Amino acid sequence: MTSRQTFSRNRRLEGEIRAVLAELLRFSVKDPRLDDVTVSAIQLSPDRTLARVFYSVIGDAERERQAADGFAAAAAFMRRELGHRMRMRTVPALEFQRDTSYEYGDRIERLLGQLHTEPAGADESPDGEES
């Protein structure tokens, strides 16, 4: 199998794993620490033995810690259910990580917004020279 086929297969599997885990979170996992937690992305290792599950949660640091604890408690159940629903030969180990891409994107948006609101010559000194 070529690396291109492996890449394509892994992308397809990542999407399927994400859908199954999102469904499990919504309907099967009864841990209140995982309420309103969203699976945002899956990153499958090339050998398919590890799946990094990126999740997002709205709240403060305490809420993030609770979600991480909830995932630690539910990891074995979620892996077992993933194996039953997807019938994979090797079910990948699940590693949960908080997704910070939304925060990063928000920060970039704010910085770009600041650039648009600053006056055109804001970085020049009063005598016309740049500082």
C-alpha cells in the first residue's frame, strides 16, 4: 500500500472515529464532567495504534480539569465501544488532549482586528520618521 493510500485511509478512519466518539459522548457516556464537551478532531498515528482525541470545552481551568478527569475515567469504555462499533482489527489507544486551536484562532482574529483599527501612521513619530 502506498503512503498516499495510507494517508487517505487514515483520514477516513479519523472521521469515522470522531463520529463514533461524538455519538458515544452524546448518548452513552453518563459522566456529568463530559457534558457539553465536543470532539473536535482525531489524529491517528501512521500505524493506527494511537488516536489523539482533541476536544473542546467552554469554561475556566476547573472545567477543563473536570473534562480531562472525565475522559480519563471513560477512556476504557470509549475504546471498547469504538472496537465494537467499528470492528477494527486493532483498536487504537485513545489519548485525550484539549483543543486549543479555537483560542489560537480567536487571538489571531483579535490581533488582525487591532491592525485594522489602528490609524494609518500610528507607528511614525510626530516629525515624520519611523520609530
